[in-house]
Amino acid sequence: MKVFDYLVIGSGCAGAMAAQTLVEGGVQVVMVDVGVENPDYSTTIPNKSFLDIRQNEPEQYRYFIGKEGEGISWGQISKGAQVTPNRYHMTKLVDKYIPVQSSSFSPLESLGYGGLGIGWGLQCWEYSNEDLERSGLDTTRMPGAYETVSRRIGISATKDGASAYTIGGLQSYLPSAKMDRNNQQIYKNYQRRVKYFKNRGVFLGRTPLALLTKDKDERKAHQYRDMDFYDDNYQSAWRPWITVNALRKKPNFTYIGSHLVISFREVKSHVEVRCINVETDKLIVLRCKRLILASGALGTARIVLRSLGNNHSQLPVLSNPHAYIPCLQPSMLGKGVEHQKLGFGQLSIFMDTADDRRDLSIATTYSYQSLMMFRVIQQIPWLNLKEARLILRYLMPALIIMIAQHPDDPSDSKYLKLIKDSKSPTGDALKAHYVLAPEVDKIWENHEKQIMSVMRKLQVYPVKRVHPGHGSGIHYAGTVPFSWKEKSMTLNPSGRINGLRNVYVADSSGFNYLPAPGLTFSLMANAHLVAENVLKNA
Amino acid sequence: MISKETSDNLDLQATIFSRYLVNKLPNKLSRSLYQKLVSDDSLIVSDRDLKLLHFVEHNPWSIGLVEAGLVFVRPESALRQRLYIMLAILESMPEYHKDFLPKEASYLYLINVVWYGLRGFVKAIMGIILIKAYRL
């Protein structure tokens, strides 16, 4: 009977960071993952700029609309609106193996190689001390963990008027990438009236990104090709699979793909882990001395509910409420194509009107060019496609998509449970219920109105506000929360599941609060700390 | 009962839609892609939708009016969804990149923007009348 030393579940941001810490600690690590890859598209996209491709590549339809047209989506903006055909494999097999039933919550999950990190927007905000404390994270060790993660993945950032909100005390970072002209103009407009904005609790700064602006090992600095939504050529953007690929070259790391972990059972000397092989649908049992769950907050919730719950068990869930706000910046009208451009979000606006760093909202700005006209043309109201095309050609250089995000606290009206589902090979589905209290909804609506008012003062004019539904913001946490008490299905501060000796959770499941700035940097730092705790407790 | 669509119908639709959207004939690849994507599409085309499609196949001049009218009376119609598919296909062909990439122009172009908006509105009124008159 083979018993592995350390078993990490999942190859996403948390799994990659936890595994790297364990491997660097010198122990034998096995990663179990479904790991869907993309054999169709991964080598299709040439190393050319967006403009060059648009002008000259006859096969461009393969990655812009998908060879089966899968990138053409009719209807309202929904979850994963920014995901392009080249990255669709991140959601392959999800409906079959990890179905969700809900009328109020519409999450995006991944069984891909690299998890949700495949399509991550690279934003790496540090949580403030207040946010760390409310989330239940270790305020003394997290700053060091942020440094470790930043050195590993390469973060580009700028110290500016908002760096207290963006990078906090982070020391290890590269210079930010060059902003596109839309963002440059917003930045300039903000700087002109910086006192006015700061007095009103509005802080605007460069968004820290997991993006290289200098070469690092085999990865190259960003090339400004404006193909960031489509490819990972040059690997300047960090994706979890980059780390996992590097780990697979190490002698003390083994990767087992095509396996979905269903549940675990702690026995005397080891942990038994039940998995389903997604190629054969056969069940197998793996054994390990220590198990580290990093399947994402929803994936971990399923595994914990199956392993420790009963028919009535339910777990809390957190997810950032959010809205898309398309805007126009008139000074950019008719500017034509921008040749050298970065596609990622580049500016962050923090609304801290109470000036207490509590419950602040954040908005990030994206210039719209490489996502193609067809994705946005349906949003033009009351106009046929021909006239809409003619108008959009002029408006597109001035089009900015803002994403506003708000924090989330646990409540009785947000929970997950497992229900029977005979169609799924696992025999169950996750039932999600997510309803915000009307007074909370009102607060976020006011914040969004304030953000829109700030944009107008920055000479950027919001056109409308779109709420694509709860859960579609792709940030999930709080399903197996940190607790000082030995409560079932909670974590102790070291990340170990209370009541168990050898099962840990390294993803965002433990967070007791979900601040507005994206959680990815913090969940990676936490994953590193959990892995350190596992090594320490061995 | 309205006859079902053949590949000839789809080819004709591709041509009419392309001429309408970008004033150009579709290239071979976009015609075959349109056929493939529309045939694979799970969209259920009702008899009413088929009637509408046959109408524009026989009266290609009407496509601009019908589509503009549909925006108000049946925005989810199969005709608009297929036009949208054709638009996405054309946008991803190098031959038509100039029709979709941002246009460099002065603020005076705003006059054109207003004109396109008004033209779209007038077309919509005429389209609604046409749709009602022919019971499309």
C-alpha cells in the first residue's frame, strides 16, 4: 500500500504556491488535479501584435471567435464575459463533474490545468492590516508571505498616492508596465485634482500586476502586443501552470492529472483520498500522510461536505458583489488603433469615503480594443447592427470598461449545501443560495453611484451599469472559515481542519471576510503560510 | 408549412448579410464558416423566423429595415442572431479589418455618429411598418 507524504489537491494559484513551498522544503509532494489542457489552441496564436494579426492572419477566427464559434455569445453579459476561446478549456468538464444548482448564484469554476488562474486578470493587491484581521489571516506573517510570492511570480507595481491601498508595504516588485493612452489620460486628470479627490476619500493608483516588465528566468518581459486576453506567449503574465510546470522538473514532485478528488477520510496513520478518474469515471483511493486541499473555496466546500457533513450540513460562502460600468472618455474619440498596448486593467480606484479602510469599494479600468467589437455591439441600445458598427468604430478608442467590486461578509442568506444529482458522476451537485440583505445592496449601489460620479469628474462618462449576477465575479471564499473554536468544518489559524490531524486547506476557504480588492495575491500568500505550517507540524 | 433551409439558402444569407453589414461580398472562408456555425447552432428556428429569413432572401433590399425594426419588436429573433454570427465572422477575417478596427477621425465625425443614429431610427420605423404589413 503506497502512502504519499504530501498530497496537494488542485493546480490553481493556491495549489501551485503551497506545492512550491513544500517542494522547496525538501519533502516528497504529489499534486492531484483534473488538469484539463488546451491542445487545440495553445500553439495557434502567432507572436505578433493584435493589429498585425487582425490585418494579416487568415486563421485568426480560430482564437477570436473559436473554431466552433464558441466565442460568439448572444445575449446579456454573464459570467466569464472576458474569457476568450483560447481559455475556454478552463471550464471544460465543470458542468458534468462539479455542477451547481442555483437561481441566485452563478459561479465560474475550473478543472483546468492552472485552475481559475488560467484566465486571471493578474491583479495583486495587498490586503490592509484591518482586512487581514477581519479575514482571519495572520497579520504578522502575511507581509513576509506577500514578499515571497512576489519574488516567485514577479509583480510589477508603482509607489504612488494610492500605494497604501495597492501594494501596502511590499518591497519586492518590478516597475509597472507602460499604461495605455486611455489610462494615462485618467491618471493625468486625477493628478490634476488629486487634493480634491483625496479629501473625498477617492484614491487612484496603478494596479499591481503579476506581470513581468523585466526578463525572469525563461519568462520574458511584456511585449505590448495587446494579445493578453488570448495567449500566454513569452509567459510574461504569471499563470499557475508556469509554476507547476517548473515543479514537475523537480525530483521530489509528482503530478497526477485526470483525477477529481471526491472526499477524504482520516484513519489512524494516514488519510484516504477518494478520487474519480475523469477518463474512465472509475473510483480510486489514494493514501497520504498529509493532505492539503487547494481546490478553490467551492471545490473544497464540496470535498469537506462529502467527507465531514451529513444530509443537512451547509457551509457559508463569500463572493464579491460587482458591476460592469462601460464608460466613454470623449478626449479619446476617433483616436484610431493603439499600436503598442497592454490589455490588462491598469488603474485602481478606491472609494474610502469614511477614511477608515473599512468596507471600501474598488473599481478597475480596462481599455476596450482587443476584445473585438462583436462582444460589445449588442450592448448598444435601440440600434441595428450596421449602424451600431459604424458608430462603434468611432467610439471604441474612447471605450473603457470599469469593474466595480465590493466586500462581502458572511450571513445566513449565503450558503452552500450538497444535494443528490444522479446525472453527475459524483452523485451530487452543489446547491447555492446567495442573497444580499436589501440594506447591504443599497450600500453597494450607492458606492457604484459614487464611483460613476468620480468618473465623470475625471472626464470619463459612464454609459450604463450591468450586474451580471452574484457569483460571476469569480472570487469565492469563506466556505470552511477560520475559527478559534474546535467547530466542525472550520479551520484553525494554521489552516488545519478543526478536529483532524493531517488535513489542511490552503485556498481562500478560510477567509472570514472578503475585502473588495481581488483576493488572489492574499490567497497565494496564505497558501504559502499554510504549507509552511504543514512542514512545521510534520 | 414553410420549407426548411438548404445549404443554398445559408449561402445566400451569408451573401446578403455580408453586403448589408460591410457593403462587401463575403469571402469563401466566411461563407463556409457561416454555414458551419449556423448548421451547428442549437438555436431553434421557428416557422415565423423561417418566414422572416425567406422574406429577406427574396427581398435583399429589405434587410436593413427589417433588422432595425426587429430591434424593437423581436430583438431575439433568429435573423438578428444570425446577423450577429456573420458580423463576428467578418470581424475575424483580415479582408474586413478596416470595417471593424477603430477609425481615426476628428470631432466632426460626431455629426456622422448622430446621422447614423437618426438613420437607424428612421429605418426602425420603416422596418416596424414592413414587419406588420407583411405579418413577418
